[in-house]
Amino acid sequence: MSKMSSLFQLSNAWSLLSKPLIFVSFSLSLSVPAQAGWEVQWIDKFDGSGVDWANWTAQTKANYNNEVQCYTADDYSDERNYEVSEGTLKIIARKKFNSCSTLGGATKYWTSGRLNSKDKQEFLYGRIEARIRFHNLEAGTWPAFWMLENRIAEQPIKGDNDNINWPNLGAGEIDVWEWFSNQPYSYITNFYNQIKYAPNSSDCGAEYRYNYPNGSADVMQWHKYAVEWTEDKIDFYVNDTLVNSNDVSNCAQYKEPMFVLLNVAMGGNLGGAIDPNLELATMEVDYIAHCQPSDTSDAAYCDESAPIAGEQSPITTPVINIEMTQAGRLINEVQPLSGEVQVSASFEFEGEYSDYVVEWDVSELPDPIIVDLPHPEESIQQVTFDPSSMLDGDYSIGVTMTHLANDTVSQTQPISLFVRSVSEPQNPNSGGGSGGWILLASLLVLALVRRSNFTHFLFSGPKAVKP
């Protein structure tokens, strides 16, 4: 904006205890960016119920370009000029004759809003982005998203060398997006400084107009407007389109922090004649954010989907896969007299194995031995024990894997052991049925015959055997 007006705005499914053989399939995918992306340093997503005054100041003492609005700090009344609802900020200009108290009682015909982040959110280089739409095509409006260097003598005055007049060094301006409804088919990117006005020295100040592909109606659609700013270059974007690129490597300005502004101006030298039927004009902002490049990000935009600086990506919960063997065979039940049992746990996790600690609960096992098993592709721990002294019954053990730096990233796998002794095989006909009765009767007859022969021998004596 300028001439002092222009404004700116981010399963574990362990298959269960009845089976000690447990396996959980798990796939961990890590996105590897093809090139460096953006990392959010600051973002206002306007997801509260009012303006976050920790980020913003309502600049109520701004009076430039013969504009006809009185800027207010009203975000609460029925005629408020700022509304935060449903995840967006609305800056609302209202047709209202008033005596503007913050401008010494000057007569104004509209009220409106102008927010700046001076002394609260200031930036040096990076990508500054806002997603914006404007609700009106009627003549006379001038919404803007822009930036000013932080030593400018504008509200709020903190006294930290902020005594420089626009557009001198320390008070330069970058207009990311400003739109005149009286020239509706394009919007302006701009940057201003004193050098622009010096004879034969216009390299560090330039204006470019971007034509909307669909004409004025495009301003009513959501677009991402952004500037990418380095020590040597300033690039302007709308969505994926590079609008303009400027070499500022030899410019003294644009090498110190700036703050952002968002506002709706009405009429004046640049807004022009206001449509007499217009009563309300609204600029809606979805988010505004500042980002810096990051080698670990692949985010193309500085928005809500980009990673937050200093905020680690969530670590995936480990997965533990279990199997139990005895005598070289996978088993469901432990046989006490069939040799040693091995319970093996393999782990799937994010990062390095040394980032975790593995703990076993084996208090119900006799003399367990825990070892790490070398494996070329995965980490495995094994518990070995001799079950020969164990009584038939159900036993429980468990294994837990926990991240050393973040103990909320932890997984516990319980395991149930069933110890069952091998019993003698039974005759399939014993215990009932006709076959059982036949066998019983046969045994009784045999007993009687043997008794009869024994009695005869006892009383008759042995027979003589003829030679």
C-alpha cells in the first residue's frame, strides 16, 4: 500500500491372549522431501472467538490519502469492524457517519479495521503468506495485505528507534497484495523506499500489476498471496504462480525486520469514488503465517499443513511381534517335559534401536534368560526358560518398548502361557458303549475259568503222565 497505506497478512492388534503366537503387520513410511520446503515460525489461524491481541494492534491513528474511514479497535459491538468466527478473520468496513475520536474528532463517513503486528510479530526474510478473499466488487474499496519496516514512526510507538518517516531506510514498504475496486481486473505488488524517489535510482522500488485470469470476479475467490524474501531477492506469488521477481541485492533497505498489516481503506486518492449503494465491505482472511526454509520439510506453502519450527513430528508407537517355540516348533501350549521354551519378540519402530529401552515382566517364569538376537533386518529379544518345574496352569509375561526421550511413546505386549502335561492315551471304547461291556464280560469269564482249573488241581492233585 503506501503513500502510507497498504496491508499484510499458517494394530497394534496383538492377536490375542488365547494364542501365544502373536504377529502384527506394520508399515512405517517416512516422507522424504524432494527438495527443501517451508517450516512455520509463526501463524495466526484465526480459530478463536476474537482477535488475538498478543499478535495484533488495531492501528486507530492512521489517516492517509484523504481516505474516508475511521479505523477502530471494535471487535465486540454489533457494528464491529473485526470478527473472528468459523476459523477466519473478517475486517469489515461499515458505512457510518462519525466523529473519529482517535483522529481528533475528524469527520469520517465509514468505519473500518487496520491491524498491524509491529513489536509483536516481526520477520526478517522467509515466506510470508496469507489466504484471502474479498467479498465485494462495488467501487470505492481498497483492501490490502502488506509489510513495513519496523523502525517506522507509526502506532504503536515503543521508543526503540521507531522514529523513521516513510519511506526512508528503516521505514520501507512491501505490498504483497492490494486491490482497487475502481481498477478491478488486476492487483498490485509493490515496494517503496526513498531510493525510488531519488534521481536515476529506481532499482529498489517497483510496482507490478497482476491480471486476474477471470477478471474482477477472481478477487472473491480464495487465493494464497505470498512474498518470498531473501537478502538478495523478493519474489511475489499468487497460489503457484510467480507474479514478479526483484533483485534487491544492492538495496540497503529490506534487510531489517518488517511487520505485517491487514486493512480495508475506503475512498480517497486511490480508493476513488465509493458506490453510493455500498453499505458494507469485507475482507476475509483464513490464516497468515511466516516461514523459513527447512531441509526436513517438503511443504510448498507456508500454511497450516507446514511443519511447526521446534515441534517434532509425532513418533510412531512401536509394534511388538511375538512367537513361542519349544523343541524347534511353534507352539500354543508349553509341555513341561519337552525341553526349553523360547519366547521371541521382534520390534518395529521409528528411529534407532538405541533410542528405546525394552523391559520384560517374567516374574512367573523359572530362571528366565533374556538375550538380544543379532538379525540383519530387525531387532529381536528372546526369553529362554526351562518349564520342567512348572505346574499345569496359566501364566502371564509381558514385554514393553519405550522411547528414551519421550516416555509417552511406549507399547506393552502381554503374553499368556498355557502349561499342560501330556496325558496317557485312552482306549477310544473305554468308559461306555457295547464294546466296553463285552470286554468286561470277557475278563470275568477268563477269571472264572482260571479259578475252576485251580480248584480242580487243588483237590485232585496232578494227573499222571503216561510215558
